[in-house]
Amino acid sequence: MKSSFVACAVIVFTLFVFLPGFGQALPSPTNWQRGTLIPLFSGENLDAWYTFIQGRGRNQDPLRVFRVEDGLLHISGEEWGCITTKNPYDNFILKVNFRWTGATYGNRKTKARDSGILIHSQGEDGGYNGIWMNGIEVQIIEGGTGDFIVVGDGSTAFGLSAPVVHKEPGNALYFAPQGDYQRIHGGRINWYGRSPQWTDTIDFRGSEDLEKKVGEWNELEIQAWEGQVAVYLNGTLVNFGKQLNPGFGRIQVQSEGASIAFKEIALYPLIKK
């Protein structure tokens, strides 16, 4: 399968990125150039990954929760777990195209479709609740795609800082470039447009949602460099953090009760100019 990202010959970084209506600049990796594409998934196989499923362990997937079919990676969500890269990475651009494919399972049968990508993952497989390796999650969930979640071990070894404002209910943290930086070692920082009325309900849509309808393709881009991370959903900056701990690690893609498909997972190393 030919990579749709290979056709992009050059990535141009601007000095700062802006959110409409916010006006305050945030850094981007201006002193870095894109290296040679690493096709973590290009429609053919999962050779760059291993599977881990709760209660089963590594590379034990009798229900084919993770399967490659018709050029797509299908994750059924029927069991909880992940695919994990065999190699760790730092300083990269990760681009994925995903779409929800409908079915939901178990205690998430009627809840918002849920998945996620963890970067900078370290430690033991299943170290978090017997399911995932500890890391920094970029959430993929209806209404909340682009949220940060620290999937940590309760220590300061996992965390990030982000400019935030507080919103009700629950005094929740929302990314806002004009906000004060706050550090977390657990919990979440919502993307800037997540609805304060969000409910964990299947097919949830917020008034500012950027995610497309179920069945349509979305592009998620994660830029990670020198302890900073910027998340773009369908071309719009939705979250930003800095001082990430750890500073590098493996990448995980979750199975979390909802069927989801990926047509490409492409990683570009960032190389200091």
C-alpha cells in the first residue's frame, strides 16, 4: 500500500502556532527537520508491534482483537489491551488516520466510543491496571479526542505541564494558551473545545467538536520534541504540553471497548538542524 504521507515532500514549521480567539503564541519545533518516514503501519502487517491483552499477555490474541484486513488495522475493542511498538522513540511527528467502525462491547456498550494513543511509554507491559504500560495518553474518544491523560504509576516519573483554565463541573482543566501552566502526575487535561456538558454516552457530540461523524476518517497528528507535545486533530491544534516525563518511550494504541480502524500510522523522526 502506497503511503499517503510520503507524497508530502516537506513539512514546514512555523515559529509559533496560534488558536483562533486566543492570540497567545506557543512554541513549535522550528529547529528540527523531518527524517525518513518509519511506516509503523502501512496497511500490510504489524511487524513493528507486539500485542498485549489483559489476562492473556504478549502476542496472545485468539479473538483477533488486532487484525490487518483489506489494508486496514482493525481493533475490535472486544478485549482490553494494546499494540505496542517494539522500539522506543523520542522527538517525532506521529500521524494516524482513524475512524470508528461502529460496534461497542462489555461495560462500554452504550458509552462513548473510546481508544487512545500512549507515547513515551515505559515500564512493564500491563503495569497500569494489568492493561497498559505507563505513559502519556493522547485520548481518542467521542467528544474528547486530543485530551491528555497521564497513565502513570502515582509518582513524579510520569507527568506534564500545560497552560490551562478551570471549568465547571468539577473544576476541570482545559488547555488554553492564555492560561497558567499547571503540572499533573495523574488525571487529564481536556482539549480546548471539549464540552463541559460531556457525558459518557455513545454518539456524543459537542458543539465545538472537530472529530468527524462515525465512519468518516480523521487525521490525528502528535508532535513530540524536547519534552514538548502538540496535538492536532483534523488540522487544528487542540492541546499542548511541555516538560513531559518520561522524555521518550514506546508507543501504544489501545483497544478499549470500541471498534476502530486505522489506515496508516506513520512516524517521522525529528532531527535537530
